[in-house]
Amino acid sequence: MPTRILPAVGDPDAVRSLTTLLSQLPDAEPVAPVADSTQLVDTLARLAAESVDELPEVVIVHERVGPVPALELIREVALRFPAVGVILVTSDASPGLFSAAMDSGARGLVTLPLGYEELAHRVQAVAQWSVGVRRHLGHGGDVFTGAGGTVVTVSGAKGGVGATLTAIQLALAAQASGRATALVDMDLQSGDIASYLDVQFRRSVADLAAINDISPRVLADAVFRHDTGVALLLAPGEGERGEEVTDRAARQIVSALRTRYELVVIDCGAQLSGASAAAVEMADTAVLVTTPDVLAVRGAKRVVRMWDRLQIRKAEETTVVVNRHTRGTEIQPPLIRRITGTAVASTTVPAHYRELQGAVDAGRLHELDNRSVVKQALWTLAGELGLVRAPEGGAQKGGGGRTRGGGDRGSLVFRRRRDGGG
């Protein structure tokens, strides 16, 4: 059986050198190389959604792959796709780097300039390891499916557009449908999830920032279990501690969460930090909340363009949600779609702040009345995004990929209520 090898190399000259050598290896089947970390993770996630057997046996990560540092990329691949063996190609052959690569989950290291013998030996050893792991997984059921839990980020086009409200209700809808859900406050300096849900807490996301290996026990100590069943990982009470959560720490935290929960909803706020940028880049679905006014829509366009410039996310991979929507406003969803170049959710959230005010002021947003049209819209949105578990024999579950669609139990219930049903 040929060994499938997927190179992740950003430099054109390095691509040519590596692919030439790989094509000479016996029983090797090189896959078309990917140019950056986002393409690599997306490619592996798409293959894993079909079957573990569709994944390449070996992934080769070049030290200058970018934009995610090579060791962080290896860590993410090792956590999300444990049946794939990763080899790091680097010019640094020091014991320190070798140790760091192994700690990140690499199965081997090849030094530059590349040599045929060393590359062939390492590829063969890693491929044998990968085949052995898959043989073991084949007898262990469907415990590992490759991609892990689903990550959804919710960002605001500007402050005050309702991103936190949206994130909370999406998480509550998913938990109510039977999905194990974590809600993370990545608005590190001004996060309000704790206030909205009347939570007193001691530990926060900042307490995980300095931990290199986040074990299940360490994660459980930092998470607050809310009365609704949602697991909360909150922003630090002292805003200055938000600087402790770097992009590297955020990647480790998100990767650890997605191995423990079916769904991870992350409130990224309206200000872009290294941590929130890493979360948006890693997300399966990125939601951007706006209101139908000129300033907010301009803000949404600015955010989308910035994400694209920083290679965080492309416009077409972002879903805009329109909050405080009214039929009489001049700015309607089709216009927002044209301005931002994004997808726009068909579910809009109506402007009914009066029905929210009591629950918000009391810090009991989770007790919002089921008759609330805002809650109904947000839970229907959760169904549109594929975040809720469909009832057996009912609507189809949301699929994989950057955006998801599908029916849901909550949206059907709320539709009946709007139509006058029970």
C-alpha cells in the first residue's frame, strides 16, 4: 500500500526541492502540497469528515509554513488528527528544538538541507507508526473521528451590536438539544458573560495561559459548570491579565476544549487580539454580528477586510448575523451581503430590547422567557448553523466545513409558536 504524504510548505523553492525528493521515495504517493497552516488544517478536516482512512499517513511541516508557527501547527494537527504522523523539516538540529517538536506531537524531524536517505528513513518510520495507530483505532470503535468538537466564534462588527448575547443563546440552544457545550469568553479585557449569567468565579482563561500541557484535570479546574449544563471558561476579572493569553495559549486552550466538548462557542468581542484572531482562524464557523445601520455595517466590512489581510479568514468563510432587524430599515441583509462579501444568515434577530432588559439587568439571561421573539430567533439561528442536535428520525444534523446548515428541534418548536401552536 502506498504511503500518502502531504507537505505543508510556504516557500516555492522549498516546495520544489521537497516534492522532487518525495517523488523518488519507494511506495510514496505525494499529495499536492498546501501553502499555509489554514489550508493544511482545512484539508485534513475535510478528509477526516469522510473517514480516518482518507487521511494521509504522513504530513511534512516546513519550519517556515506560516502564518501559524510550525510547532503550534504540529500541536494542533496532533490533537485533532491523532492518526496522522507529522514530520518537522527544520534547519535547527539542536536538542532543544528536537525536544520541543516531540512535546508538540511530531513523530520525527528532518534537517535542512534535505537528504534522500534521512527523509526516506524518517517517512518510512512515521508511516509504519501511522498504520499501526489506524489498525488500533479500527478495533476501538469510533472514539477518534479526526476533527474533534466543533468550534464557533462570535465576533462583533463594533461594540454593542449584541455579540455576547448571541454567543450565550447559541450555547444554551446547543446544550438544550443534548450537545455537550463549552462557552468561552475571549473578550479578554471587557468580557461580560459572567455578568449576563450571574456567575461568581475564581479561575479564568488566563489561568490556563502559562500551562504548556493542558490535561483534562487542569481544564476541568478552570471551567465553571453553569446551572444550565454549559461549561463556562470566563475572561479574567482583572482586564490587564488578558495580555497573558497569547495566540499560542489560545490555540492550546481551544484545542484542549474541542477534545472534551462537542461544541465550543467563543465570544471574541469587537476588538481583535492575538488570542481572538487565533480562535477565529481555528473556528469551523465564524459568526460576525452586525446591526442594520451604516456605522455597524462599515465596521463589519472593516473587520472582514482585516481578517483577510491578516490571513485569518476569507470573507466567504464568514457568516454575518443581522441583529436588531426591522422590516422598515433601509439596510437589509442582501445589501449587507453585497457590501461585506460574506454569507448572511437567513435568520435575523428582531429589535425587541424591552423584552431583554429585565433578564439582562438581573444577570439571568439564561432565564429569558421562551416566548421572547429574540430568543426564538437566536435558537432558530443555532439550528440554521447546525449547532443543535436534531431529534432522532427528524431533521438532518449540520454537516462539516466552515459553515453548516440543517434543521433543529428548537427552530421547529419556535416556528410552531409563531404560527400559534403550543
